[in-house]
Amino acid sequence: MQAPVIIVVCGDTQVMPLEEMGSSIFPAAQNILLAAPALGLGSLMASLPIFAPVGSFAHALNLSEHIVPLATLPIGYPVKVLGKPHRKPIESVTSRDRFGDSW
């Protein structure tokens, strides 16, 4: 896949503490990832900014100190046509009431 667009999802520590940002930015990122295939695009979410050397993403993007990069979303056209995802039946990956109790 060539990724002509890389969205860097950031949070603003002047609006919300860093520890609470995941509940705001990750649903937004998920919506972008879910919309991409409907447009014929491939995508993924990477937590590269979290594990990169401190400040390297912010410096490269010239972000203010209170803007924190949290995830990257490369989006592009897949080399081959993507099919429907293969998913296991929900019963095989979940438990009922207690871990290990099958449906």
C-alpha cells in the first residue's frame, strides 16, 4: 500500500489531561479507520508517536508543547483489492458471566 496521507491524531493537554485523552481520540481514529474501506482505501492505526523518542513527532510537525501526538493513521490505496474481513464467531472469542464460561 502506498500511503499518500498519514493522519497524526493529537490531543491538547490544555483541554484535557493526557491520561484521559484516549477516550476522546481513539473513537475518532476508529471512525476514520472504519470509513476508509468504504472509500476503497486501506488503513491502520499505529502508536508510533507514543514509542518514538520524546518530542520527535512534535518537533517534526512543529507542534506546540501542549499538543501531544498519540497515534498515526496511514491511509492509501491497497496494492490488491481487499476482501471482507475474516472473523471468528463471537462465541469463540468471548465468555459469558465469567472468563472461560462459554455461551
